[in-house]
Amino acid sequence: MSELVTGDAVVLGLRPARLPSRALASAIDLAVTFAVFILVSVVLGIASAALDEAAVAAIGVASFLLVLIGGPVAVETLSHGRSLGKLACGLRVVRDDGGPIRFRHALVRGAMGLVEILLTFGALASIASLVSARGRRIGDVFAGTLVIRERVAATGRSVAVPPPPPWLVGRFAELDLSGVPDELWSAIRQYLTRMQQLDPGVGRSIAERLAGELVARTGAAAPQGVPAAAFLAAVVHERQSRDARRVFAGPRAGGYVEVPVAPVPPVAAGGGSRGEGGGVGDDRQRRGGASSAGFAPPG
């Protein structure tokens, strides 16, 4: 089973769900839905006891449509693709590009689910899921959605985010990162740890989309000439640096203790000295080492 790589890098590393897990999630959802439908039918039957048969039939049809179709549509829309059954099985419905679904996606899935799941007792949905390479039923095809596994087995080791080029370290110290959601940070980290495995064209497109969303969240444009991947790495490094400062700076006497910084040794006078020359050479070597992390300086 191949991993899913989406255009927005939202679900990088996640895999499409298969029929057994989807069937179990659908069974849980149907059990809950029918329980609610029976409860609503009993309440409406008691409340409409004085009405004629036509009104009772109309109320029954309306409750059927609202509970068995409108209920799942509302739940998937409000939970961004996580119904109770999918939450229990570690699944989630996303768009083809990896983004969260909206009302129209959930509406198409719910309407097609009436035929695929309810009227055919799940036979049509099962056949379509078995035939599809990514386990999609007909409702997913028409809605442009995909059910993915949100929980995968741990690999036992974590992959470190590659460092940014040295010429970008500290350049975004004044950037406001408070408006960036955790989902976007996770997507950026997943891209940076996997960008060497992606096709160069696909990786460049993903980096540009993530950088555009990050710029929209921070309100500051990316510097001209800086590659999108390098910009993402530098911003992630800045966030990690801020987190490290908060961890190592503890509260004391109503304030904060600043992290001690090692003093810089004085440079001997005279531009031709060996000490100064070595420092300049080291600085140039550090600036030239940006390509080791997979980035290239602008220009």
C-alpha cells in the first residue's frame, strides 16, 4: 500500500483506508444513527398522535431524511470528516488535495450513501471500495473525497527537520507566529522531513503552497529570492528556537531568567592577523555550507 502525498501536504505519511476499517466505521455510524432515528420516531409519534395519517406520514419521511441523511452530513461537516465511527477506527474524510471537507462534500457523500449503503445494504459501496485502487466508494468519487487512515503504526524513530541555510538563521526573529495553527506546523514539518523523497517539481509545488499559507497566517511576505523550502525551514527553526528559550528560561522572582550566552573573544587588531583571517574564512565557510541541507542561497 503506497503512502498518499497530497498537493497541500496535509496528509503526508497517511494511507488510504481499506474496506475492513471503513466497514467497521460505517457499522458504528449506522448503529448510532438508527438509534437516534428510533428515538426521534418515538418522540414524534407521541407528539403527533392527534394528527391525521397524511401529516404523520409526512413527519415520518421528514424525520427519515433529516436523521439518516442530514445527521451524518452535519456531523462530517462540523467535525471536518471525523464521524463517531471514523474517530473510533482512526479514519478521516479529506478532499483529494488533502484539505478538510466542506458541506458540499459531505452532502454529496451523504446523498450517495443513501443508495450505496442504506438501499443496497452496503453491497454497492463494498464493491466500489474493492475495485478502487484507493478504496473509494461512488460517493467519494462524485464528492472528490478520500477516506484516509489518521493513525498509523509508529516507526520507532523520529525524523529530524533539516536545518535552514545559515544565511537565514535569525532573519525571522520579529515574525509573529501566534496565528499559525498546529495543523499547518505539522504539514510543514512533514514536508521538510520528506522533501528529499519527493519529485523535484512536486516538492517545489508543495513548498510554494505551504509558504503561501504561512505568509497568509503571519501577515509578512517571504523575502525576495529565498526558495520556499528554505523559507519554511527558517521559520520552523525560529519557532523551535523560541520554544527552547521558553523552556530554558524559567520564572524567578516574578520575571524570567535569561539564558546565558557564551562571551565572544576579542579580535586582535590588524586585519591581516591569522585569528581574524580564520574567523572570516570560517564565516564564509558557514555561509557556503547552506547547500549541505538541501538549500541554495539566493542569487
